[in-house]
Amino acid sequence: MSYPESHYLSPVWRDGLFNGKVAFITGGNGTICSMQARALVRLGANACIVGRNVEKTDKAAKDIAAVRPGAKVIGIGACDVRNAEHLKNAADRCAKELGGIDFVIAGAAGNFIAPMDGLSTNAFKSVMDIDVLGTFNTIKATLPHVLRSPTPRIVYVSATFHYTGLVMQSHVSAAKASVDSLMASVALEYGPRGVNSNVIAPGAIEGTEGMERLGGSAAKKPGNALVREIPSGRMGTVRDIADATVYLFSEAGSYVNGHSLVVDGAAWRRQPAF
Ligand code: HXC
């Protein structure tokens, strides 16, 4: 599917900002990550996106490549982030075909709504495995390549649920807390070798699979209760997340390391009215 550039990128960035850079993106055919990928590719990067579904991943790669003539975007399907070997093969192939890996987006995630007593051990473990083990596997597989880049950057797509805890999201909250922790450890261990490791924590982003799963169709109506509770007065957009990613990967973000960049219109800070 094609989108106008304004859907995924603000008109403030310089053309060619990421010329010669290569991005490796898990969850790359998802609603948020595919727009992050478009933004990077539009600004000059080549990219490799990995996903579980072969057809969807191939199609997403083609759609993303279409944003810039000459862009190279590889789609690697049948890649489950829970499988370290899948990821190693994907990262090695990306580096071989595109010449290295400069930027990583660890975006693959699992989510569904369930109360704690409705979660089987396996249900809890499935989300922990996708989010936490998947992030660890992504770091392990890409680090050898990333460490050769002059501008090594990693961004993890997390959430804000774990700042407070959230009903029906105990599994995701626990998983995202761990993702934030992995981000900090990478910043400390590999900062001295030039790696910047940061989380982006999206709030309620309209039109995303996550929002469909959490907010359903009610969230789409103007003036809905969810929007009224967001201090900035609107839902987030995929462009908000893509712009934050461009900032962190650009030279402007070069001293930002070990940080969680919350992009949620201050929603998580809101106290209930008394
Ligand atoms: C309770 C559930 C459940 C539900 C699945 N399970 N859905 N339990 N309520 N609604 C249980 C199953 O019964 C099973 O446990 C276990 O979870 C694993 O389910 P499977 O379907 O076998 O696993 P799998 O095929 O690996 O799928 C993983 C998944 C699925 C997480 C369950 O939803 C998935 O693939 N999701 C990936 C895509 C996704 O979620 N995208 C949204 C990301 S958005 P038993 O005991 O029966 O074996 C996002 C938003 C973050 O993360 C925050 C944004 C602000």
C-alpha cells in the first residue's frame, strides 16, 4: 500500500540524511515499524525488514522500497524473533547484501488483552518470548555488524504500560519493562564502542494493530474518551514515531544514549481528575 510522504515523515528533514546507511528492522511489516522504515528509506537508507509471514514481509519490503527510486529493501520472511538462528541468518544476509548494518529497530512485539487469571503460563511466556527474548536475539544477531558502523544506533519500540502497570496487560507490561532494561544495559556495555541504545515508548497511536487490539474501533471516533484523557489533545500518529526515530538516528541525536523517549502526548503522566 502506498502512503503520501506526509503520512510518515514531517517536512523538516534533509533529503539524503541517511544516504549510505542500512537499517535492520524486526516487526518491519507492522503498522508502526513499516512507517519507521519508510521514513529512513525515504531519507536515503537501505533496509532489511524481517517478519514471520513470508508474503506480508515481501509485500511490505516492496512497498517500502517504492518511497525512493533506487532504494534497496530486502524482506526476510519466516523469521521468528524467538529463534536466535533465524535472526543471525537474517542479520548476516542483510550485512552481506546491503554492506553492513548501521541502524537497528527492535520492533517485533506480541500483544492481546487478557486479565492475569485469564493468562496461561504459555500465554505469558509467548509475549515474554517475542518481546524480551526476541529483543535479546535481535541485539545478539546484529551487534557484530553494528559495531563496525561509524554510526551504530539501536532503537527499541517499547510502551509506557510498565511505568504504572496496566490492567489486562500484565504480560506486556512485564515484557516492556525488560525491553527498557535491555536498552539500558546495551547503552552501558556498548556506549564506549559508539553504540547509542534508546527506547521509543509510543502512546496511543491511531491506525495501528496495537491500538486495534487495545482500543478497538471506539478509539477512532473524534472526541472519544481516550482522546479526552491525552493532555496533548489528540491521538499519536505513526509519523510521530517515525520522526522520533529519525531524530535518534540522525546526528542531532548523537549524544542521546540510554534514554526512553516517550511519544504519548503526556498521556501516561495524567492523574485522574478529583
Ligand atoms: C488469553 C491468549 C490470547 C488471549 C493467545 N493466547 N491469545 N490467552 N487471551 N487473547 C494464548 C494462547 O491460548 C496460547 O496459550 C498462547 O497465548 C500462545 O498463543 P499462540 O497463538 O499459540 O502463539 P503465537 O502463534 O506464537 O502468537 C503469539 C501471540 C499473537 C502474541 C499470542 O497474538 C501474535 O502473534 N502476536 C504478534 C502480533 C501482535 O501481537 N502485534 C501487536 C503488537 S502491538 P495456551 O496456554 O493455550 O498454549 C503491541 C502494542 C504495544 O505490542 C503497546 C503499544 C502502545
